Amino acid sequence: MPDSDLIAYASVLVTILVAISAYRSARSAEKANQINLHTHQKAIHDAFFELKMHVTQKAEFSQLQEVSKFYYPAKDAKFYFDKPLAKDIEKYFDLCFDIADLARVHKTDAERDKVYELLRSEIVLSKSVEERLNKKLAIA
């Protein structure tokens, strides 16, 4: 077998090994990106859950200071979740913010009714958002 044939076979072998290495690198990079995305999604989920627990415990006496902690995670959701879910997360924050804002003042009967209406909406929306967040974060 001439030297040129050996060099050709060696170059084919090296090309195959490089292709395999590139494929493995691409898969590793994809997995790292998924882990990074999941980390951000989990942080938003945790902030959502913390807000939900606060509103569940305090209800009409929710504190604006506690609700405000969810501002940035609610805004960041659009970068890490699909558009409908991100919109509902932000809507949930706005709803909780309105509840806490009304808790700061002495309420008239109309304002009290408004708070109870908001709390009913919060319960429905929180169930929907929580369900979709849990489904999105399920480990495959």
C-alpha cells in the first residue's frame, strides 16, 4: 500500500473523529443552554410561589413591600417562557399589586368588594399559572 493511500485513510479517520467530537460538543453546549434556561425559569417559579403564598396567607392584608419583590421576576418572564405564560405571570403580579395597594388604605364597602373580586381572580389565575409553570419545569 503506497504512502499516499495511508495518508488518505488517516485523513478520513481524523475527519470522522473531528465530526464525532463536534457533534458531542454541540450536544454538550445544547444541554448547558437548557440547564441555564431552566435555572432562570426555576428562579421565576420560586418567586411566583413565594408571592402566591404571601397572598394566600395575607389575602386582603397583603403587603406592598412583599408583593413588590416579584416585580423583576414578572418582567423577566418574557425572556424565559412563551408569550401567553409570560403575559399571565405579569398579569398575576399586577393583580397582586392591586390587592396590596388597596390593603394600604381604609377601605370603603366598594373598595372591600373590589379586593374580594381581585382575590377571586387571583385564585383562578394562580392555579392556571402554577399548573403551566410546573409543566414547563418538569424534568423530562
